[in-house]
Amino acid sequence: MSTTALLRPLAHHKIHGAHYDRLAAVYVRQSTPQQMIRHQESTRLQYGLVERALALGWAKPQVLVIDEDLGKSADSVAGRSGFQRLVAEVSLAHVGIIFGLEMSRLARSNRDWHHLLEVCALFGTLIGDMDGIYDPTDYNDRLLLGLKGAMSEAELHVLKQRMMAGKRAKAARGALGMPVPMGYVRRPSGEVAKEPDEQAQAVIELIFDQFARVGTIHAVLRYLVQHQIRVPQRVRVGPNKGELVWRRPNRTTLSNLLHHPIYAGAYTYGRRPTDAKRKQPGRPSTGRLVAKPEDCQVLLPDRIPAYISWEQFERNRRQLEANTQAGLGVIRYGPSLLSGLVVCGRCGLRMASAYNNNGAGLRYSCAREMVDYGGAICQSLTGAPLDAWISALVLEALEPAALEVSLEVAADVEAQRQRLHQHWAKRLERAGYEVDRAARQYH
């Protein structure tokens, strides 16, 4: 018996000289950064496997610690540079044994786990955990390792199902805390309240009032830009987290605001489901959809302070749907007064507006049969006489109430002027406060 063998009294019978000629790899992983902070004992145990490698006969320079995957999940090999490095070292016949606290530390996916087993069996690499040493070339050990891998994957599935069930149960009570959109804040107690800043509240109310007047997102956006009105946002990450900032409005922000049922006082859960058919591999944020309020998993009305009533929210939804291609459509450029409103008397389909002579000539044409089925044009007519006739009918119907309409328009204009005045007064008040605070800090 050699002197080296005498110095290894704790050596396992499955460990041979060829294994000692290679490295002993210690793989260390924690699933999330929170686990690294709250469950430090597990990390210590994994680093403690270095002592086990030394006790089994490897010299300290031969122990390779791979801990690049701390804070990363093992449900996939994507993004785990440590696991990829481990497989590469085994494939180069540099590793004699792999130490891990348990099989779930190495992989939670059977595909990744069995790939590692195949590589270890091909290059004669052992695998060790807290229960013992396994040889992937041995049938019984291979069977046991495969069973442990299957249990590890099933455990992850059970844990996810248990957590999701608890999350859904908490959401059903309206107690699940989620990020709130602009115009709302979450108090330390978990309660959702309106933005305490009066100017921020006034801007949100102004957006809803303006949409009720003009009926389109783009018109609201132009109004905000024309009057230099910015929208309030709370910083969510970084050193300025929680501070109120003012940003230029954009179409996406206004669309999200008008479609969100929270502004009507409703608590929702499951509003952004994922469509598996549209999801792209390696991109977890893809395939997201926006569900209608009635299609959400949880819809609890009158749970949150509201900016508008539920009836107004439904009216806004109908208006937004009508503005799309599937609806009547919004008013577009051109001389047509009845775009999207004229219906064919023969087939009952909606007639389209067509222009000639550089937009000077207008015709209403029923060409749906030709476009969809390759048939003939149903009928068409000149638009100018029809528009003139409809205009005369509208003016005739409004003539008795002309004074009343004029007074309502004047009152509406005055209300808008007052609202803008209040907005700029609040901005002036905020600017004065910031100047005073800067002066106090300077002195």
C-alpha cells in the first residue's frame, strides 16, 4: 500500500487514484439574494463541503469552489455561468468528484440534471452529497441519482403550486400587495391611498375630465403638451425611491391610466396574464396580455379610493373600443363628416370613405364584398350632397337649443380655464416651497 493511500483513512471505496489526480469541485448555490441574506446557514454548509473534500484526501489546492450561481434559480441552465463552467470542467476531464449539499443545489430540471449525469459517466466523475458518494457509471447509483433529480424537480413544482395557491387566496381577500400606478401610494400599513400631493391628484382628475370632453387619447396628449402639463410618478427603485417626480406625458402612460380599473376603486388580480403561445424562450416578460376587468381572476369593486365612478370607467372603455379599427373609428383627416357611420342599404355593411382629386372629391363606397371575397363593388355614392343634407338636419335639430348649447359651451370653456388656473397656481406654490427649502438649506 502506498504512502498516499495511508494518508487517506476516510477515503471512500468508490474513490480511486485517478479521481485524486483531478480536482474536487464544490458547487455552491442559493436560489435568491433574499435566501443569501436570511438563510446564511445553508451557504455556510455548502462552503463547508471543502472540509469534506479535504477529509476524503484531496489537497487544498485541488479543491475548486464554484459559487458564481449564488442568488440564481436552478430551474434552468440559462444564466447560470457556474453550472456551465462545472459541466465544461467535467467535459475536459479536470474534475474527479463534484460535491453539492443536495441534488437540488445542482439542478432543478431533469434535463440539466441528466445531462450532467451523462457527462460525469462518460468522463468517470463521481458525485457526492450529504448522504454519500455516487458513481454515475454504476447502475444502482445512476438509478438513485435519477430518482433524486426527479424528486428535486417535483419539489420545485410543489413549492410553486403551494406559493401560488397562497398568493391567490390572499388576492381573493384583496390583501395581496402589488405595485400601484401613478396617482396612488401604498402606506406602511399596506393600505392603498390616493396620492397625498394635491397637484398630482388634480392632474389625474384633469386627464379623466379631458378624455370625457375630447374622447381620444391623442387629443388628451396634445392638450397636456400644449399646456405644458406633466404627469406625476413615484420613483420605485434607486436612492430616490418614493420621491415624487414630474415627467412628460406619453401615449402609453395615458392608455394604461384610462384602461386601469383601480381608478374606479376596483382591486384586481390576474390583470396581466401570460399567453404561452406568444411567450418567447429565454424572455420571461414576453407573451403578456391585458385582460378585461371581468376576465381578471379577482375583481373586488369599491376597495380603493376612486378618481372616477365605475359607470364613467365603463363609458371610457366603450369609447376606447369605439376608437379602434373594430369600432366606428375616431374622426380622421378629410372632408368626410360621416366616416365610419354610413351603412349600405343593400348588404348592411359599413361603407368606407374614398377621396379623389387630391382629396377634393368624396365618395362613400361599399367595397367589403370585393375586398374580402373578390366580388364586385356593391354600390357607391357622392359624399358631398349627403354630408350637406346631414349637416342641414343637424343644424335644424339644434336650432331650438342653440342658446342653451352656447351657454353650456361657454360654461365648459370657463371650467377648463379655471382648472388650468388651479393647476398653475399649485405649480407656483410648489416652486415657492422648493425655493424656500433651498434657501434654508443654503443658510
